[in-house]
Amino acid sequence: MPKTRQQKQNSLYLSPVITIVIISILSPLSLASQPSKFRRAPRFVGKLSHLTEPPQRQQQQQYRYETRYFEQRLDHFSFADLPTFSQRYLINTDHWVGPNRLGPIFLYCGNEGDIEWFAVNSGFVWDIAPRFGAMLVFPEHRYYGESMPYGSTEVAYQNATTLSYLTAEQALADFAVFITNLKQNLSAEASPVVLFGGSYGGMLAAWMRLKYPHIAIGALASSAPILQFEDIVPPETFYNIVSSDFKRESASCFNTIKESWGELVSVGQKENGLLELTKTFHLCRELNSTEDLADWLESAYSYLAMVDYPYPSDFMMPLPGYPIREVCKKIDNAPDATSILERIFEGVSVYYNYTGDVDCFQLDDDPHGLDGWNWQACTEMVMPMSSSRDKSMFPAYDYNYSSFKEECWNDFNVIPRPRWITTEFGGHDIKSVLKLFGSNIIFSNGLLDPWSGGSVLQNLSETIVALVTEEGAHHLDLRPSTNEDPDWLKKQRETEIKLIEDWIDNYYRGKKATFNM
Amino acid sequence: MPKTRQQKQNSLYLSPVITIVIISILSPLSLASQPSKFRRAPRFVGKLSHLTEPPQRQQQQQYRYETRYFEQRLDHFSFADLPTFSQRYLINTDHWVGPNRLGPIFLYCGNEGDIEWFAVNSGFVWDIAPRFGAMLVFPEHRYYGESMPYGSTEVAYQNATTLSYLTAEQALADFAVFITNLKQNLSAEASPVVLFGGSYGGMLAAWMRLKYPHIAIGALASSAPILQFEDIVPPETFYNIVSSDFKRESASCFNTIKESWGELVSVGQKENGLLELTKTFHLCRELNSTEDLADWLESAYSYLAMVDYPYPSDFMMPLPGYPIREVCKKIDNAPDATSILERIFEGVSVYYNYTGDVDCFQLDDDPHGLDGWNWQACTEMVMPMSSSRDKSMFPAYDYNYSSFKEECWNDFNVIPRPRWITTEFGGHDIKSVLKLFGSNIIFSNGLLDPWSGGSVLQNLSETIVALVTEEGAHHLDLRPSTNEDPDWLKKQRETEIKLIEDWIDNYYRGKKATFNM
């Protein structure tokens, strides 16, 4: 059944999350009385083909692994008679010193996408495996990539019933059962397991160390916003950080972007305004609403903040080093006569068209696509997001749980459980809870990353530590080492290696085993 | 459909768990070639009316509480559209100093039975509540008492599908959701929660502290055999301890019991043998098989070992202090002409008929009753049990997982997951796992208790400690203080109180709050 306009207006916004609710001094229209729109938490890595498709052959060749499958229960926490499913995992044992020498096992906690993509984008674990004599395993997260219950994506994603086992707790139990079984098959029960993960995968790594200390001796949780729930951090945090990333490059860039939303609405409401915007932004198809365009722009800014890496990268898009700086240069340095929206177009072209190959731009034309992360955001991963009136360059927005809930019901026939994650995994008052509980977790964060605001930024105890880099962005430390790595990044990775060595040495001492490589 | 004889022979044995597979020098028959029988883990507290029925008015009056109900999800770990159910809890706030003074909340983790029965049998927490200014709450375990999914026991226990959410993980999540909600309703978010539990409830308390450190600051896990799984402790442990409890009272008592099994079979196989046994044991109805009688006897011995308390008690049955001593006196001191089986009858009469009111005995005539603990034993709580040839006074038996599995399938249409508990909660190598992880758990055990062999008997760290009493039995410390308490028991309870005070003081120091009663 096609959605009515009214439904559409109240509908979900996908990757870009902020909708046009603008109070702008430039805009002749006060939209303050417009009802607040619903928004989900921004995605960690965007709905790009990278996530759902295997990496290119070139990338695969760089890292060799075997692909295997493991049969998993659909519900670990009940005895309901459900079909099992096949979980994919990638494995590399080239450097493993084997079970007799208690060779470590490095387990990357697969997150919301094709595991091959995460594997080839986690160069750090590949880089350090030889030094540790470690095996690498990358179990895929259920309901992503090839690890699909019910035999196919179509059936798995059919409705709330088939999707209902897509939860973080089930994914953690998958990892626990998988690694226990793998170790037994290899007679490697005594080999220590170290967890790695970035972003949502980092949350899984941290939670897994806390919930399954008998399975893994420690976890490197990179850019893991485990505090981005309920009322633990202010809901403005994420967009404030994105905005300050732009402001630190240029106040005028920040201001231009802040002004652009009103301009966008203003132009869009003119006769033939949508057509004008279509032309200004070189869109392939005529724009349906200014919201779609705003989503596309907001998405670019948020991702730019995540991948504001100090050297050129190709994580989500091919980009220059410090890409926000380049975006702001384009916005600021355009000829004087350039309009606000033309400046914006020049700016985001750095993100969407750095290579210059794109003739026209396709906006995400399926913002209602029911993918896995949307389901997770509508069930457990309820991360309240607002946009402040002053500190944010985005349109002001106050988080509204009621409309969020309503939209989730419309989209998935499911009622979110916004307090469940903190009930199951904690988060409130984390410093006093973990001061005398748990050990061996590294929370690494770069402060340019908007997700850093929901992560752990100070040491919680002697062995649950925070590594914070001012110039780092979204799980930069997990990327492969390059010749362009700044010293602070090299130092961060050295500290991580040292800590992991300590965990393993400590474990071996406990086992009274000697570790001679 | 009535079971055939063959089926019956291979069937489950309920409360008493050991079947007659005897190699006895006294028995003329070698039964060694008889196929091994299946057995489940012994029950913690027997299938007595106490467990499924509310306590008597007299007991209730001793402890005043309000009965309330809380709506729970049936499956916390999926979003399947299942009916909710009403969880019962008992609450007493008489001594609570309230939220402003961060009054502690003592939560007893309900186990496999009616919560009122556990509440009135956990005098320790009632005794200490005033001293701590603590609130008491006793949430009931799902699928027991009044906390029945699907509205009724009949439906909840109908089949494997309706029973499938009867798991320990779901029960822990019930407690977590319940207490989070209760605290919020009372504006008592900052009040520290301390967990208590005995037996299976003790396992839940320990696991809850490990899995939900943000919910509770510590746990007193009394007689909690969290290591009675897989291959962690030898499967002979339980029956060896029962046997040594008898041996320490009297070697001849031990020997008489050990010999009695062969005698039982021998008599039973005679013409009119079952009738003779029926008379010897004063049974109300004619015996169908010697196995039924053996089950009844074994059950008595196992429970006697659990409740071998130093003073008279009425926990499962009215009993004298050190009841095993009394049983053995009867067995040993009968006139010379008394037969082995007559001695046995005199002995177990101490257990089954201490008051002398019973005219004839009803054996459990529904050993296939599908109750909650049987389901749990056939799914997660797979505790391998053997009976050794030399150290045990019970018939020799080697644990056989295949037949166990087969019987669970026959009874419940369910396949056990014998490795799940250790995957989810750990257990192997617990000392090195928890040496640097977790805090604030007391594992208390009395060494007379056969479950102590599967529990934690040494300190794992500075704050995860074992309190072991040589003369204690099954969660004796949780019982109310009495005038007959021996000094070692008083001392044990004082230590427990001191440790709990430390946890709370530490928590308050962290909160920079002052606790002035």
C-alpha cells in the first residue's frame, strides 16, 4: 500500500537523520510551529554498498582468509523449536603458534554488515597478528551478509516475527558459542581470546568482555558509544560534535551550513523551487521534497565527521586527509557572488564526488528500506538524538520518543524498548559500577568522531582504560598502519599493543605457561 | 497412552534419582549387564508440597509482606510477539530508611517453587534487614508459584513450546527489569541492591552479580553449585558426599545401606517379593517395582544429607538435629535379628515419619510428573551425576548422556544443551577467570551438603570469597537465627554481615553519601 503524503511526512529518515525543522533568522518563514519530526540514531557507517556487498577483489587479496560456516541456534535464550542458521566466519591461522603454545585468538566482533568488509577494513588486527602469534577470526553478525536466518534475506527480513531474533544479546551468544566450539575443535581450550571491534562492533566487544569474561580475556572497543542510551549523555551530543568539527575548521563554514537549511526551505517553496534545487545540486532526478535533499546533506556532514581522518582514506568514500577542512575550503573560498546553496553544493561534492567521476547525484530514494540497523534502532538501539539551537549547525530538533515509537510501529510493527540496553548492559554511573568490577577493556576514541561523546572517555579502573586522541576520528586505530600515520596515532596503537600484551602475559602467568615466540 | 513396561523401565526417575543397577557381593544376581539407567540431577529441595503450595498461615504471620505483581516480557532476548505474564513479588518496607538515605534493597532471587515458601524460609534476610535499614523484595521465579506465563499452570506446562521460556537467563532478566522498574517507581535509583539466594536461587544470585553488576552491588550465594556442570567437578561428587555424611556417623550404617540395594532386588525377585517389601516398608499400596522403593530410599538419604542441620528443623520434613546420626542409630542399634531391610525401614522412618503420625507411606506414584525443575534439568541444568563403585553407598552408576538426552526427548520433546550453562555463565577455570574480574560475591557452603562439592570452596579474589563450614548443610546460613545456633554458624553469619556492610559502605563512599541510620 503506497504511503500517503501525510504518512510520508511523518516517516522515518534513514541514513541522514535530521529533518527540516528550522528556526533561521534568514528564513522568512517561521517553521517553529511545525510538528517535530521523528528521527533515529544516525548510522555508524551509512547505507553504502560497502556494507552489504563483499569487498572488491583487490582488497580481499591484501588479506587472506578462509571462509567457513557454523550452525547457530536462532534463540539462545529459549528452547523454542526454531530453525538453526548458518553463521559465516572468516579465519586466518597463518601466524598462529598453535594450541600447545597457547597461541592467542583474536576475535573481531562482526557488526552490522558484510563481515568481509569489516575484516578488510580492520588492518590493525592483521598488522599485529604476527607479533602475537595469533589466529584471526571474524564471525559475522546474524542477519547481515551471508549469516541469514531462514535461509534468505527476503524471509529473514519479512516481518517483525522473522526479525525478532536480531538483537545484540543473541549476537554475543553467537560469538560465545562459536568460539567455545572452535577452540574445542582445535583442542585450543586454553588459548586466550582477545576481542576487537569498532563502532557497534566495539560495543559488542566491550559488552562481551563484561558478560563473558570466561570466554575472552580482554577487549579493544574502538569508538564504541555504549553510553549513547537513555539519559546517560545529553541527546545533543552527537550533532554538537559534528558541528564543532566544522567550526574548528572555520566559523564561517559552520555559519554557512547553519544558514543553508532556511535557504533550502525558502528556495524549495518558490515556484519551480524544487527544480531549481535539482539543478543546483546536480541531481539525476527531480527532487520531491527539500527534506530528501536535507537528509542527503546532513548525512554527508555526519559521515565527514566520523571519517575526518588525518590522511586520505577510502573507508566509506574516497576522501582527502582531514576532509572537513577541504569541504570548508570549498564553502568558504567560493567567489563572492556564489550563493549559500551553491557553496554547500561545492562543499559536499568533496564527500560525494572527490574523484570527480560523478555526473549527477542519486539521493537515497528508499529512505524506508527495512534494513537490519533500522530494525535494531527501532528495538534495542534506541539512541536519543537532538539538535541544539545554539551549538549545532543542523536544524534544531528535540528528541521525541512518542513519535519515534509510532514510526517504529508503522515501519516494523514493533515497539521499541528504550530502557532495555541499560538494563541489560548498564551504562548509568558506569564509573562507580566498573571501578571494582571487570577488567581488561580499552575504550579508544578520537574526539573528532561524533560517537566519541557517547563513549567512555576516562579510565574507569586500573585495567578498564580510555585512550583518547584529540585528532582521531571513528575507529581510526583499527585501520591498517600507513606511512602517513601521525605520531599520536602510532603512539596510541603502541599503547594498545602493550596493554594487550599485558593481558596475555598475565593470563600466561596464571597458566604458568611460558610464551616463547 | 499408557507406557509399556519397557518404556517404564527406561523412564525418568524423579526426586530420587538413582536406579537399581547393582553389583553387590550380597546379591546372587549379577545385574552388571543390565543397561545403565538414565538419571537426572537430584533435586535441590524435593518435590514436596512445600514447594508448590504457599506456606502455612503460622509461618506467614511470622514474616509480614505485601504481595504485588509486575508485568514481564516472556522473552527478554527477542522481539517476538508473545504474551506478557504477571510476576509475583513479596515486599516488606518496614525497616527501609527510604530513597533519600539510599536505603539498601535486599533482593532474594526466587528459585524453583512458590516464593512465599522461600521467603518464610530465608529468616536470615529478615533478621538482618533492620540493622541495614533495608527493604526486602522476593521476586518469584517465572513458571513457579503464581508467576505463570499463559495464565495458568496447565497451559504454561502444556508442551515444549509453552515451557521454552523457562530458563535461568530469562529469570535473571526478569529480576533485572523488575528491580530497575521498582527503583524508578520509588525514586530509589541510587539505592544499592544486594542479592541473596540459596541453592538454585544462590546460583541465580551469583550469576546475577556477574552478569548485572550495574543492578546489584553484591551477592550472597548460599549453597550454589555453579560448578556442577559438564566436566568441571567429577560426576561422583554429589553421591560421594551424601555417602561420606553417613560414613562419618557410622561405617556400619554406610555398609548396611550399601548392602541394602542388593537385598532389595533379591527380595523383590522372590515370589510375592514385592508384597513382602510392601509390608516391610509399610507402604499404602502394593509396590510395582523395586525401583520405586529404591527411589524413595535414595531420595531420603540425599535430602537427609542436605538438611543435616545441627539442630531440629522443619525445612522439608520435621527432623531432629543431625538427622543422619539418628537414622544411623536406628539402623545400627536395631536388635541383632533385625534384617537389613527392616533396619533400613527403621532408619528412613526418621526422615519420613519423625512425628510418628504416618500409618502407611505413599511412594511418589507419579515419577513422570512434568514439573518445572524437571524441565530445567532436561534443558540447561544438565548436572552429570554418577555413583562410584567404592566411595558411594548408592548403587554404582556411570553417567550416560545419550540415555539422558533420549529420556528428555521422550518426556519433553526437548534436546538438552549440556554445554550451554558453562558457555553462558562460565565455570571452567573459574579461579583464573574471576581472579581479576568481578567482585563482591560470597559463596557460602556447609561441607555436609552434597551440593557443596559443585560450589566454590575457596576464595577467588579479595572480594569473591568462600565461607566454608565443616558442619554446615544446605544453605543453613540463610535460615533464621535460633537459640541453638552453634558458634561456628553465628560466626559465619557475622562474617557475612560484615562483608555486606563493607559492600554497602564502599558503595556509599563512592556516592559520597553518608549513611546515618
